[in-house]
Amino acid sequence: MKKSIRILLYTALLSGAVLLSQGCGGSAEDGTTADNDVDTSDSRAQGKPSDGENTSSDLACPSVNGALRVEGTQLVDKNGSPVQLRGISTHGLAWFPDYVNEACFQQLHEEWQANVIRLAMYTAEYGGYCTGGDREALKQLIDDGVSFAENQDMYAVIDWHILSDSNPNIYLEDAKLFFDEMAGKYADSDHVLYEICNEPNGSTSWSEVKSYAEQVIPVIRAMDEDAVILVGTPNWSQSVDQAAADPIASYENILYTLHFYAATHTDDLRAKLSEAVDGGLPVFVSEYGICDAGGSGAIAQTQADLWIETLDKYGISYIAWNLSNKEETSAMLKSGCGKTSGFVQEDLSDAGRWVYQTLRN
């Protein structure tokens, strides 16, 4: 098996959260106060299976469910049966490459009960794919991640992680070349999904995102005519209402992403989601957190639970941000944890323990 190629990260990057202050996946709009800590009285918080918990055999997985597609608002498997993907996103591959390893993915699948991993490749930040990063090393990390996911019978999302670049059209040509290569490589891989623009933000409009998508999607389709493709929405992937009003009609198997951070985004965004889905828009929550939109602050467990209840009601897939030990609330691991696999409960942050419990429930 290929070894992940490590990419040097300057210490200054780890300590600077300026780019993430707009939201690891949300906007900087004001929200509600975080409510309470993770309840650790449940047996799941101690890593002990309890009645009614998922087991690996309950999870949608490529070996059983095969290639996925979109029917109506629902993600379905090769037989047309509804499936739900629930899992975890890496942090930036250039910054935290060591978590892309076989043992880590195995634990996430077998113990955490995750059936999808999102491989987040930043485009414009330090070490980004389009800003001087080592492209071959980044692609090798994606190759490793896709391979490890396949070995562990998990789905994998290849994420073109725009953030500080705000408008996906800035690096349109790079995106087309990247996805041409990725789709050509993974056209026969049933477990791969493509996320073509993480979080359009700032003044970027839906018409601009749609124009970008209508140029990138055919590049993927030329190689993989049935691949599931995730398209971001404006305002840090919150404006699913705009996509619902003017969806991409020329292509099938398209999902529109919504991102939320539970301490910031509450009833209003849930109502927007429900209205969009009830109106026929297929949605995928490719990134969420249970803290504020900047990835920090206190945990909002009550709001987080309400979000998961809503997503489960609609059968919407969801992926938690982020697999790292970065010193921020949204990280799955405590900042002092030096492990890259073999995590025990004491290694997990409060957010990590909540995600662990939720995935196993």
C-alpha cells in the first residue's frame, strides 16, 4: 500500500485561524448561545455498544449497495433503495496528512460506524492546490484516501475545498483539469463521489456557482457518466433556497450542499432546508459542526440534536468537520492527542465524543 506523502506545515498556519473565522463551513452571521456539554452518561460515550446501535452490517457500503445515484430528493443505491451516508471529513490534507492512513479509516468504519470519509483539499490557502501547494503530493493523499476507503468498504468524497477564494470561477480551469484527472482515474470506482466547490461565499451569487458547475460537471461526466456530484451553494453553502429556485436541470445525480454549525445556524436555516427539500431539491450536508461557524466556542448539543433529527427525518447524508487535533472546538481529537489511529475515549474532544455517539446511534 502506498504511504501518505507528508507535506510540511508552518507552525504559523496552525495558530492562525483567520481564514477559518468565516466558518469552517458556515457564515459569520450571529446565532444562538451554545447550550450544554456532551452527555457522557450514555454507554456509547464510554465506547460500549448498547441495544439498538448500528453495526457494520447495518451501514450502507459499496460492497453491498454499489454505486449511488439520486432519485428525487433521495440518495439511493444500485437497487433504488434509499441510503444515508454518515461520516467524517478530514481537515486540510496539506496540513494534517497523517490521518489519511489505513488504521484510522478502519477504526472510523468499524468502531465509529462511519460509512463515508470526505477528503478536503484546500485550493487557495497556504499549501493549497492552486496557490503553490505540492499538487502531486496532494493527489497522492487523495489516492491513498480513496484506496483506504475502498479497503474499509466506505464511500469517499473528493472535496475541491474552496474557502478564501470564495468564487469557484477563480480557479475554474484548474478545477476542470483536476476533475478530469480524478474522474478518469475513478470512473470504475463505485465508492467515489465528487464535491466540486466546498463553500462559495462573499458576494458570489448562485448564477456564478451554477455557471461554474455547468462547466465542471460535463468534464466529470465525460469520464464517469453516472457519478454523484455535490454542488456548493452561496453564503458558505447555506443558500439552498437559491439552488431550489434555479436548479441545474441539464444533469442527473446532482446533490446540493448545505453546511451548518449548530451554535450559529438554528431554526431559520433548518426551515430553509426543509422548504428546499419539500420543494424537491436533493440536499447533502457535506460539512457540519456542533460549535459556532468559526469552528470554536461552546458546543450547542440541543441544536445539534435537532439538526440530526431533521436530517434523519429526510434521509439526508451528513459529514462532520473535522478529523484533526487542531486546537479548536470542531476538531474530533484533543489538541494534546498525538495519535493518528487507535483513539480511545480519552483522546476525543467533546465534539469528537458527540460525533462518536451520534454515528453509533
